[in-house]
Amino acid sequence: MSYKVCFLIANRIYISDGMRSALGLAVENIYSYTYIFYQKMPAKNEYLDENLAWIRDMEGEVYAVTETMDEETKKYNLEEWELAEATLDDVVDRILECDLVVGYGLPAQKVQAPPQCA
């Protein structure tokens, strides 16, 4: 029996790491599904493009949860990156069938860190 894992990513700086983690699990015969909330995907590059293709080759998927995105972000993620579209109901359905759910990364910061922390 193969396990199913769902990654939930709401902070842009963790998208590439989350995709790489999903790919790592897919290589180990674990179905991996990644959901991107609110955020625009990073600039398109060969590395992330290959990761996305490999995830799909291994029967996983990366979804854009479009109900949480503005129109520009939604268009970029669906057209430029060709992510699969998902609703919040789709996310709930997938979570219920998964064996493990990973809230990946820290939530997006609402307040900038002071300069001393840089």
C-alpha cells in the first residue's frame, strides 16, 4: 500500500522547498500532492519546471488553490506554470483521503522584521 501525503504551502519562499519535498516522497513511492495558497509561483526556471514534471510523472500534482488568489496570481499560476486548479472543497476532499498532511513552512509574515534581524 502506498501512502498519500498532502503539502499545504501558504508562503511563497517555501514553494520550491515544498515541491522538492513532494518530489522526494514521490521517488519513495508515496503519492504527493502540493497545494499553493494565496501566492504567485516563483519565476519560471528549469529546475522547478523539471521538479513539476517529475512530480506529475510519478502520479502527483501541484495545485493552485484559486479561491485564495487574486486574478493576476491566478492567471500566472494557471497559464505560465500550468498548475492544476483546485477549490477549497477539493483541498478538503484530498486531505480526508491522505495519510499525512504537512503544513509546509511558516505563515507569511504580516510585520517586517526590524533591520537588526537581517
